[in-house]
Amino acid sequence: MSERLSIEELKKIYGVTERTLNTWKKTKSLPLLQISSQHKYIYKDDLMKWEKSFIHS
């Protein structure tokens, strides 16, 4: 199974707030998984595919 990244890790990687990540989920289809309001993560493979979708568009 692919490595998971937490919301905190994503915030550090992109230098954005959790609010921005939630906006990206709604408007740019960021494949962020939410177990509860405190438990959100993304699979690293899914994140890489999501990033590549912007390079090829």
C-alpha cells in the first residue's frame, strides 16, 4: 500500500493552510481522504497523479 501523508505534512510541503487544501479538494479535485474532521490524509501516489494532471493539461 502507498505511503500516506497527513494534512500537516501537506501544509508544510505546499506552504498553505488547511483551508486552502480544503478549497483545492473542492475546486481542483485534490484526492484528500477524510476519516473525521481531525483525521485527513492523502496517499502519496494519488498526490503525485494529481500534481501530474496539472503538468499535462
